[in-house]
Amino acid sequence: MSSICFVDMRAMVRLNVGMKSSGSMSIGEVAERFGLATHVLRHWESMGLLEPVRAAGGRRRYTTDDLYRVAIILRAKEAGLGLEDIRRMLAVRRPAERRAILEGHRRELTERIARERASLRMIEAALDCDHEDFTRCPHFQAVLTERLAPTGTPGPGAGR
């Protein structure tokens, strides 16, 4: 099985904006760029998530590859992965192993998105309702039908 990797050049350009001519950034510059505290980057380094090069005096220097790594960590955290799971995902070299890690997280994220969409539908139904008591509105109640299912019934949000 062959795979093709597409590179989004717009994303690369956005990441490269502001890189100094040396092609690296200090820990403070990276922290500021991503809205993080410097101790967060140091913690991620101690966990093996980041490996910035060391310049004279032992100062950390972050390259474009490091910026992508920070972006991966942040996006993975937003998706609900813990730092240890992110470390494992980044550390494995066998695609099948990485796929197994990510498939479980994809299932969890898909379920969470379904629950969030159902919650959004409920909020939108309440916003659209002009009844004095929106909880008695047939349209609003119809949006909640799936949530009324017994706990053991499969479906988004069942049993939660």
C-alpha cells in the first residue's frame, strides 16, 4: 500500500513567519508564539515530547520542525489526548502501532463530537423557542428524544 503525503504550503508559510535568519527561535519566542508559558515547553522536553537543539551556553533553540511538534502537541491535546498518549504516538515508528493508538482516540473524539453536536442542537432549539417555558415546547422536547433512551441503549451520549 502506498501513501501520499500532501503538504499544506500555507500552513508552512504561517509557521515560518517570524523565524529569524538563523532558522531557530528561543524558548521565549516559541512560548509567546503559541501562547504558552516557558515552563510548559520545558516540561514537554522533560517528557521527551520536544528535543530542541542546544546552542552556546546550553540555550534551547527551536527549529521549524520543533514548531510543528508544538503544533501537533497542542492539536492532540485539543482532541483529548493526554501527554503520555501524545508521547507514545510520536515515539512509535511502526505505522500500524501508531494507527492503533490513534484509532482508539478517533473513536472517543467521534463520540464526544456527537455528544457536543446533540448539546448544540438542544441549545439552538431553546434559542429558537418563543414559548414561556421552553422545556414544554414540543420542538425542544423532540431534540431531547435520544437522551431519554434508557442508559443501556447505544447512541451518542447514552449512559453519560
